[in-house]
Amino acid sequence: MAKEIAIRTNGLTKQFEKHIAVNNVDLEIQVGEVYGLIGPNGAGKTTLIRMLATAEEPTTGEIYINGDKLLRDQTNLKIKRRLGYLPDDYPLYEDLTVWDYLDYFARLYRLTGKHRTQRLHEVLELIQLVNKRHSMISTLSRGMKQRLSLARTIIHEPILLLLDEPVSGLDPIARMQFREIIKALQEAGMTILISSHVLSDLAELCTSVGIMELGFLVESACLQHLYQRLSQQQIFISTLGNLDVLISEIKNCDLVSEWEVIQGRNSIRVNFSGKPEDSANLLRSLVSVGIPLTEFHCTQEDLETIFLKLGHKQAS
């Protein structure tokens, strides 16, 4: 059974005078996914998100949100009710309390009576600001303010969330708190598109990623498939003995493509193309010839390494 598509674009392009910010993008995001959008500054991520959020009209191309086509020069009210959009620079009203701020937006979305009050309590609990509901926004930390912005974005219970650099400038604890909220929203059935420069966060959160370069979507894939296709397996090996002896043994293994010495440590990092049983055989052979190993562990190249490799390919 085919999965529902939350976002689909065909030939989506945005041109500002002579500059093409988004160039012929075909994108598909399935319902319930957390989709990470990555790329350098100026790659077109924000412009793409703004078009999906109906804040920017495409020059050419089509956008479908949960099967409904976004129409030019129309209010697209049905689609907008399904969307929650958090820009990277959305201002807060510092002279309001947390409760009054959320209540103001709940009223804008025409939430009424007990339902509005219940919804405010729900989002305050989700973003862990129940004890700050009577505090002035000006007294909140940066992380609290960003969580409050997210609460404002989901107050009307959208089914699609568009987040542009939501963890920018946050410390590690605030980023962790934000990640936990995103996970809870996904578990509740929300589809989430999130752009970020913090690739470790995206690797933990996302089911799929898209990589943008110079307006083009150069890669869009399930994160697991991306790792299988582009992430090289590596083995870190440390020894108490002579490093040259270890390297000479490593050279005998056909599954080792290259290696490098780790500076300051009696260790090497090797690129390995074998299966788990092959790495076990390599370990066994090194021990059998008497090499005194202190470390032997396998790892995969991370999302940041994949992104940098793809970037170099595009540049060359």
C-alpha cells in the first residue's frame, strides 16, 4: 500500500531578478516523516520553506500539500490551517506573559472557550513552560523563547510543521529539549520539515534528508539508504606495539581500501568494505600474529561527512 504524500513539488523554481534561489526542485515527503533539509548558506533552503509555507509565491512549478494544490493568488485557507511555520527570525512580544502570548495566537486561529484553554495547557506542558505561564517573555532564556515560538506554531494543531533553523544559537541542553519536543510531535503523527546547520541533531531526528546546493536539490533520500550508499565503514585500531607492524598487517587485507595514522596516538583509521564477520576475521588475524591491540571498533561516517563529500563532488 502506497504511503500518503504530505508534500510534493514539481519543477518548483523561485527567481529574484537574475538570481535563481530555488531551481526546478522535485520533492516528496511522506506523511509522518521528519525530513531534514541541509545545505550551506545561500543554498535556497529558506526560500523553499517559505514557498511551502505560502509565504512566498513560486516563479514556476507546483506545490501539493496533502494532495491539495497550492493555488496562485488565492488565500489557500484550507492548506494554511494544516500548516505550522516557524521562520528563523520570528519576533516575540517581549511585554506579554507567556500565557497571554499563546492566548493571542489561539484567538487569531479562532480557538474558542474551553477548547482554547485546554489547548494552551496542552502546549505549555509539551514545551515544559507550565511554571512560566505568568512570566513576562522578556525574562525567558533563549531556549525557552524558542520553545514558546514552537508552541505558537502548533497552537492550532497543524498536521505539517515547517521549521527553519529552529535550534540556531541554542546551547546543547536547549537543543536537546527542542529535539525531545520534535520527537513527541512526530509520535503524535505530525509531518515535520526542519532545516538546520547542526547535522548531529538532524541525524538523530530525521527519517529522510534533502541536500541543497545553489538552489538545486542534489540529494533526497531515506537517511538509512543514504548511509548505506554513501557512508563508508571505518575501523579504529590502537596498539601498544610498533605501528608499522600493524600497518603492514593491514595492507594484507583486501577489504581495506586506505588508512591514515591518527596524530598523537598509536592508532590508525582504516576504510573497510567488509561485513561484520569480515571485521571479526580481521580482528582475529591481528591478534593471532601477536599484535597487542588496545582498541578495535567499527563506525560509519556521519551525516556531516556525507554532506561534505557530496559538496566536494558538486564543486569538482
